[in-house]
Amino acid sequence: MPSNKNVGVPTGFKVKLSYTERMNLPELYPAKGDRLELQLMEQINDRIELSPNEKDFLNFKSQDYMTDQGLVTRWNWDVELAKKEKTFEFTKTEMEFLKGRISKLDGKKELSLRVWPVVKKLDGFKVGEEKTE
């Protein structure tokens, strides 16, 4: 597990993420975690969360409906606009956390096709070295 040492300190891990990738990245997170993991998930979410202006830009709408499994929210947005990318910087600890989650999910064969584009991008980074876009 990553140490608490570099939490919140940018280190040059710059990653271009599309709107769609930003919405899907939290699928890598565990359902529960320790304090550090929760802090890291919160920090990452605060950074990648779509702003109200970005939601307007994407014509982002939600629709709730009931199924046998309960209430489901379906999100709709302009698919072509959602491919537009923005650069985000992650700390060493955040990158260790994300790459560790990818390894864990990969080992359990629990990676989904929705997160595959994010996985491929993050696979290009080696923790301990700086890489830009």
C-alpha cells in the first residue's frame, strides 16, 4: 500500500483523460478502503469530476427508472464531445494507488471494457519516473 508521504503533492504524472474516461475511472476504486485509500479516491474525484460547465458542454442528462434490482440512473451525453481530452496531474501516491488497483483487478480478472482506455494510458507510467502527456 502506498505511503502517506506524497499525498496531494503534484509530481509530474500528467495524463490526458477524455470526459468518458473521467466518468469511468472511479470503477477502479475499491468499494471500501482504509483512510489513505479513501483520501486518495476523494482527491482524485475532486480533480476529475465534471464541472457544471462541462456537463452543459456535453449536454449531460440523467434519467432515473425502476428495475427489478431497484432504482437505476441512466446518463446520456454527446458521445463525440465526450472524446475531448483534458490533462490532469496525479501525485506519486495517487498513481501508485491507481496502478495497484489495476494490478489487483487484473489479477482477479475484474477489469471492465469501460475502464480499458484508462488502464492502457496508466500502464504507460512507471512510478518513480516523471512522464508528461
